[in-house]
Amino acid sequence: MEIKKLKKVSEYEWEILPVGDMRVPGKIFASQRLIEEMDDKVYEQVCNVASLPGIVKASLAMPDAHWGYGFPIGGVAAFDPEEGGIISVGGVGYDISCGVRTLLTPLEKGEVEPYIETLVKMLFETVPSGIGSEGTIKLSPSQLDEVLVEGAKWAVKKGYGELEDLEYIEEKGCMSGADPGCVSMEAKKRQHRQIGTLGSGNHYLEIQYVAEIYNQEVAQAFGLFKNQVVVTFHCGSRALGHQIATDYLPVLAKAARKYGIPIKEKELVCAPINSPEGESYFKAMVCGVNCALANRQVITHLVRTVFQEVFPGIKLKILYDVSHNTCKVEYHLVEGKLKKLYVHRKGATRAWGPGRKELPLAYQGVGQPVIIGGSMGTASYILVGTAEGEEKAFGSACHGAGRTMSRNQALKFFRADQIIEDLRKKGIIVMAKSKRGLCEEAPEAYKDVNEVIEATCKAGLTKKVAKLIPMGCIKG
């Protein structure tokens, strides 16, 4: 992206002044280098989103932003339903509620190292992964409807976890407003055996250790300590979320024409939030969120089972579970007034600061944990949200490193065997269902996560708490 197109607000905040149909400015939070590495499509998509009805304050892009469908990945936009605000499939994404969960162990790195290959092998065999992967839970349509309404609460009720787990999940494990009647039978059919599965693509499960603590007070509140072993995994609503997006693209395309909303890119189709079409999509999307929360809860149970077999009596506590492909109803100050907004985060993580009553009681004094995954072989981070970030970006942050190379490009450059060997030399054990998937997700196909984190924090959106280094990684 050409830097001359942007107005510099600070070293880590840049503005696109409104032109043409843009109703609000565009804002990109990144270093100059990260912006110059972004493709021009990010600029175009930020401007397109800024042209949508009812958008509030600005169309935003995070430091890991790259081209997506409709919205850039790493895009954030809030819409006011009282001002004709819209809801968009492209603002949520195909993998509804794709997100990250981190589990805390009481173990230190040295205690786990002798067992790391055993743990990775057992987890690989226990947590189904890969394209079309299926688990042992088989659900009838009516049983799946329960999952879509109850989310992680359903999983806990069925014995896949404890009530305390729900406190440390966004929405307390269940987002309200779901209506399974708005989800097609095709979507339900595709999902009936995918609860408790990791999937493919950039989804992963990692055993990590805490390499650095940057903020002792917040780390203590989060239950983190130096050299602690944690487990982090990244996955979403699987086939159900993808099918919901597929089903609603033509519905919202028709709605956009019906309501006279000009569309600059076909995946940016949308409908007014308060229209029948917009309400139906939102209810279906909430089902996708709850499906993802249930999925991650069952995986949590499977991970605990493996660790308890290797380390009898051990307990794994949830640090937090946060999604990065959602549209959430939230209240934010806009020009001094508290407004009900529909906040789209497409490849962007919610990052609330201290004092939000929606957070677990233990975190309300410090802010929300923000879990940012790197690529296999590189660091991941635990950050914390800030009040400044709420004011600047509706309490949003990046979600990962962000790709610099397409999957097809990566396939041409990397060999799976070489990736496995290189990572083993770094002390990282990797197992994958697909050699192709391993090549597509090569660490070198991504931006430098350290630079992305630095920009996110220097822009005031978050603060660093801890750095995590992988010991073992499972890929689909």
C-alpha cells in the first residue's frame, strides 16, 4: 500500500480521509513498514466499508490486516441500527466465531519436556483434525438445535467441562438471540459430527510455555507465571458457519437491491439490521457463534483427558476464550452518548479495557485477556485490553500475524518434510493431517508477529502481558 495515500496521525495510526461515497474516514493501526507490506486491496476494502449505511466513527483495520472477502481480514466496523446501520456476511466471515482459547496448567516447561512427544501424539490421536474431520459426538437435528441455542453451556451440561469454565468464555459461553430455524438443514447436516473437532487451514492446537512476562500485575490476575506450560487452540464453527455464510450471501444480495444499498464488492452484500433479512442473518450467525463455543468446550475436555492421563490429578483452567469473526451487540460512547451498536470484527479480536462488567470478576480490575496466535514455530502473545483501545477501536485488536503469502504461493515455496525438520531443530514437535496444509501454513508465509504485536500495543489498543513459545503443534 502506498503510504502517500494516508494521513499520518501518529507513528502507529494512519487515516484515509473521506472521499466519494465514504461516510466516515478509514483508519489503519500499524507501523509504516507493515502498511507498506499491505496490498492495495486493504485500502480499497477499508474505503468500501466506510461507504456502508449507518457506519459509526470510522472503518478500521488492524496491524495484521490483509485482503479478505468484502471486509479486510483485520477489519472492524460498528453500525448504528437507529441510523439505518447494516449487518454484513463479509463483516463476519465464513468461519463464524473462529477464535482462540488458552488453557493454563500448573506445570513448568522442565516437567513437560520429557513427555512432549507423547503428549503431541496423544493429542493428535484424540482431537480430530483435518478437512472434513468428524468426532465421536453424533447429533440429531433436534440435538444440534440445542447446541446452537446453548453453546458451551450445552457441552458443560453434557459433562464436557465444569460450570466454572463458562465464566472464562466470551458471552459466558452462550450468546443470546440464536434461532436454529434461521439455519438451513444443509448447514445442520454438515455439522452433525463436527462438534469437538479442530478442522484444517490455519487452525491449530499448541502446547506452549510462557517465555516472558511483561506485566507482573496483570499476569498474576490472569494466572500466568514464567516457564508455565499452557495449551492454546484455534478453531471455529466448522462446516456449519461456512454454510450459514454461503446460504445468506444471496439473501443479503437480494436485500441490498431491495433496500437500495449500493454494493462495491459482491461479498460486501448486506441488509439493514432492523430488516427481516438482517434479523434472520443475525439469528443464524448467533447459532454459529454458539456452535463454535460448544466446539471449543468439547476440545477443552479432550485436552484435559490427555493431560490427566500423562499427569494424573492435574487440572487445566481456562484463561479465556475469545472469538475474532463475529458481529456483537455492544454499547459504546459515540460523541458523548452511549449507543447500542452492532460491532463487526472480521479477523479482529475483542479487547475490552478494565471495568467492563461483562468480563470475569477476576479480570474486571485489569481488563480482558487478548490471545494472539502466531504461526507454528513463532511466538504467540497474551495481551490485555485498554480503555484507550475502547475509545479508538471499539475495544478491538489484531488476531494474529496476518498472511504475507497466499496459500498457493506457499505451496510453491515450502516442503512439509523440511518444515517438520526445521521446527524440530527449534525444539518444536509438529504433527499434521496434511502435508499440503503444513506447507500452506509455513511460518514464513506470515508477517512477523512480534512487529504486529508491537504496533498493536504502541497504537494503544492493548498492552503486552506474556509471550508464549511453542513446544508442540498439531495442524489439520
